[in-house]
Amino acid sequence: MNINRLLGIFIALTILMWILIFALSPQPKYQKSTKINIPKLPEPIVDQTKLKTIEFKEVKNDFIEIDTQDTVPSAKERVDKVDFNLYVYKIGAFGSANAVSNAVKSFNDAGFPAFTEKNQSNQNLTNVLVGPFASKQDIKDNQKALNQIAGIELGEVMAWNP
């Protein structure tokens, strides 16, 4: 494009902008103005002499005394008896980082949370654990699918505390 065309486009756009801004904008001389009168509200008249005076009284502390001695057995004893363990399904221990990441990815893709922990007996191996599950029954209900994803016949159910 040469300079003449660019200059022509610029002038045409400028004229178009002036037309849009001034010719098509609302003209105040053609608009009706409406005035709204808002009436003033009367001032409230409050007679201070007719108001009740508030009397303050001292509160007496003559409540019944309550024995707060704990006679119920401790809740800690009950909680210690309840099993709050979560359970995980160990599908194997692997020495290869590639095998571990593939196993974890396959379980995550299937909708089961999977994670890894170092093997206690052999530090060179990494356990792949699926879960946690709320109960052993949850693992038994999903065991067939878990075994199929891992390509194993039987895994190990383990108690797990985070």
C-alpha cells in the first residue's frame, strides 16, 4: 500500500468516527427533561419527658450450684478401643522407578488412588499401595478390579495410618 491509500483510509475513518460521535449521539435539545419533586418528610417529634427511664438493677448470684465432677468413664478409653485404621491394598514391591510410575498411573487412570512407600525390609524396593479404603470389605469388593489392573492374582491387605 502506498502512502496515499493509507492517508485516505485514515481520513475516511476519522470522518466516520466524527459522524458516529456527534451525529448519532443523543441531542439534549430534542429530549424532554422531567423533574421529579421529592417531598420532604416531616421531622419526627420526640418528647423526651414521655420516654421511660431505665432502671438498672444488680443481678444477684443465687444460682444453684452444680456438681461438675466427671462420673462418666473417660472417652479416651473408648476411643483407644475403636479401630480407626484405614486399609490399603499392596499390589507389589518394585525396584524399577518406571514400573512404579506405570503402576501408580494405571490405578489413578482407573479411578483408584495409588501411592508409594519405601519397603521396610528392602530399601531398594518401593511398595505400590492402592487406597486408602475405609474397611477391608471395600477392598474385597474391588479386589477383582484391582488385581486385573495390576495384572496379579492376589495382593496384600494392610492396615494403614497416615
